[in-house]
Amino acid sequence: MSSSDTAPIYVKAISKRNGFTTLAIGGAGLLLSVLWLTLAPQWLFLAGIFLTSASLVTMLVGWFKLREPDHSIEISPSQILYHHRRGNWTIEWDNVQRIDCPRVQQGLDQVELEAVGLRLKAYAPFLKTVSPRLATHLLMEQRPLLLHNLPQNCDSGNCFNHEMFDDKAYVLENGEVLTGIKAMLANRMTQLRERLGYDVYISASDLDRSPAEFVTFIRQCQQTRPVN
């Protein structure tokens, strides 16, 4: 991202691809299942029901693909903007401390998770941009991340149940006190920083390439962006 090229870079999620194709396949399957149930002998009735169910599921997947924004991530010289049908979040480059793939210990090996992690310098600017609907989605989406690198005193699993919905008030760096869903998200970010080292996570399904390749790409954007 050179100083002469300041146009935003748009990233189209892998999960967004082939929406119309998936919907069309489901529709064709549904038409076929109608003919099947109408013309096929009675002993093939269950197979027709199975085809109908599979076609409806395929159409539903295609519909959800089409509902997602055309681009999941927008990278400009000043910020990273994440798009979701439930809202957006924005991270200014000046607020980014580190970008990498989070790793967990499995035996003697360090294994990369299928996500990109961003460690922030301050939570307040980020949380200000997150809508309550998107915050709720992030809390649900990131629940599996809590299962990694559990504290040693968490053999019973009770700490996981407690941290899933940690709704205590959260005090930001500027002294502002958060309550409700924003406080829950801030507490979750703190927990994940302690476990995995990062505050915000972008799922591999929201990327157009592997997480490791995206980390290399976004670091290049950060290093070559024009600085005022």
C-alpha cells in the first residue's frame, strides 16, 4: 500500500463465494425432489424426503451466503474495517500493537489456530465502533477460543462456564465504565489476551486466503502505508 495507492483494499470472504451457485443447486434439487415424490414408486418415498431436506438445507446455505456483505474486510491507509451483516468494527492502524496467527500448545508442538489475531494498544477506540448486535455475535463465535490454554486450576471446567458470560462492569483506559454487552465483550477480550495473546480475532472463513498468508499480507499493508 504505497503513498500513491491509497484506494482501499477489499477482501471477499471464502464463505461468501458461490452463493448464487449454491442457491441454484438447492433450487434444482428441490424441483427434482418434487418430481421424485410425484412420479417415483412408494418404496422410494423416503429417498425423496431425504432429497427434499438436502435441497432445502442447500438453499438455506446459499441464502446465508448472499446475505453476507460483498466484502468482509476493507483495508485503507488509516484503518482496518470489518463488515458483517450484524454490524462493523474498525481498528485504526495506530491502535494495532501486533498481528499474527494465535498458537496453542499441543503436546510438544505449537499449533496455529484457523484465525488471525490482533493485539490492541487500547480497547476504547475499538469498542466504540462495535454495535451491540455484532458484539453479541462475536461473543458467541469466539466461545471455542476459551477452551484453549485453560488455567491449571480449571480442571473442573467451572472457570469456562463463568467466563462465557462475564457481565461484570469493565473500566476502560480513559476511565469510562462499560456495562451490558459491551462490558461482556471487553471482559472476553481480556480473557482471550491472557489465553492466546490477542484481543480481536478474524476467522479463516472471513478471509480470502489462509490465515498465515493473510498475516503476511496485512503486515505489508501496515508497513507500506503512508504515515502523516
